[in-house]
Amino acid sequence: MVHAKRQLSDRQFRSLAELIEDQVGIKMPNAKRLMLEGRLHKRVRALNYSGVSEYVDNLFDKSVLEDELTHLIDVVTTNKTDFFREPQHFDFLKSVAVPDLLKLPNRKSNDLKVWSAACSTGMEAYTTAMVLDDMVRAGSRFQFRILGTDISTAVLRVATAAIYNREVTAPVPPLFVERYFLSSRDRSRDEVRVVPELRRLTNFTRMNLMDTSYPVDRDVDVIFCRNVLIYFDRATQRKVVEQLCSHLRPGGYLLVGHSESMIHSALPKLRQVQPTVFKL
């Protein structure tokens, strides 16, 4: 039996759930209570509290919250990602989106800009970089830059370092593994690192999709925002989609997760071209 002081009271859970929804837009219904308590144990141990109840009691002290909020966000946000996740999107990028974008009448250069919103540990951004670099190697005439943003500082550190366990490269085509990853010099560490050429073309920075403005260019060609909107309520989904689209160039593409195809109703000017692909 778990000691009562180690559990969240109803009041504490409601206060914490409201804080999380306000800060990152993620709803925390009572069904997620045990999950939330479990994730908080990492911070409880790090700060030497007796349990999650003491942690939350101290959290709402102003001076504590200012220092702890970033760590709290790191432990409560979900960061599921893979290389070549939902591979049909990368097929679409190569066969449809890029050729179409390069022919836009309002384009002044062949510099493509791609934004991986909620990029997690960077696998989506680096997958995009591999696909685009492969197109350039095959003769396509364009340059590209990729921006990855996420609210979690912990995953951004991983993305910037670009070091991964070799096993996560399983979905990557063997040619791409050979071309775009370096093996660790330490043979006891079964790790790989994305090659410098791709790392130089991919930048990462912290950003909250709940912010009222985004520090991103207004002529982005492709935005990936996949498997994030499902955590928001309808009003927040609409607000985020509107904000994202304000950074797309006319004719640009927004790609969402397979459970998020309903977002076309959030912004009438978006045209659905595939179940999870939208064009501005």
C-alpha cells in the first residue's frame, strides 16, 4: 500500500493538471493521474522529496516554480518518435511536395525551408534531411534548411548531439545508414551519430506551441506537426493550426499524424490533399 503522503490529493492533482494545460496545452483528466504521479518520481528523487505530494506542495512557491517548470515539462511531455515514422509522408515529400514547391510562381529561390514542430529527439528532422539530401545527390537542384523545435530541453539535447542507439536505425534504408550515420569509435558503445553534413543543415531550438507568437520564418515550405494536436482540445487545436499556417508560404504543406486528419475543419483555407497532408 502506498503511503498517503506520497500520493497527490484531489486538490493537488487539479492544480497540477491546470498548470500543465495552461503551460503546454495538454489535458490531464483523472484517468492520467497514476501516469502523472509515476512520471513525477524522477523529480521527487532528484530533489530528495518524500513523495509527489511534498513535491507539488513546494512547486507552487513562485521561486521554486520558476526554476522547476522546465524540468516538470520534460517529465510530463510524451516524446515518442522514430526514424521514418509514418513513411508515406516522406514518400509524399519526395514525389509530390518538393517538385510542386520548386515550381511555385511566388518562389524567388530554390532554398527549401522545413520545420519539424514538436521534433522530440530529432529523428523526424534527420529523416527529412536524409530524404532531401538523397534527392539533391540524385540531381534535384535545391538547397534546404531544417528547423526542429520542441518544448522539452531534455529531448533537444539529444537532437542536437544526434547520437542514438544503433537499434533505432532499424527502419532506415541500409544505404542511408551507411551514408548518413557514423559508428562510435568506442566499440563497447553500440551507438551511431548523424554525419556532420546533415547536422549543419539542421538546427534545434526550444519553443512552446502554446506561445502567442513563434520565432520562425513566414515562408516555410513544409511543416511537420505530427501526433501532438491529439493532446489538445478543439479550441487549442484551432489556435495552434492557425499559428502554424501563418508561417507557411502560400502553397506550402502541413503534415499531421494519422490520428489528426480532422484538423482540416480547424482552418477552412487548408486543402486536404491526402488524409494527413494539407496544402495552404
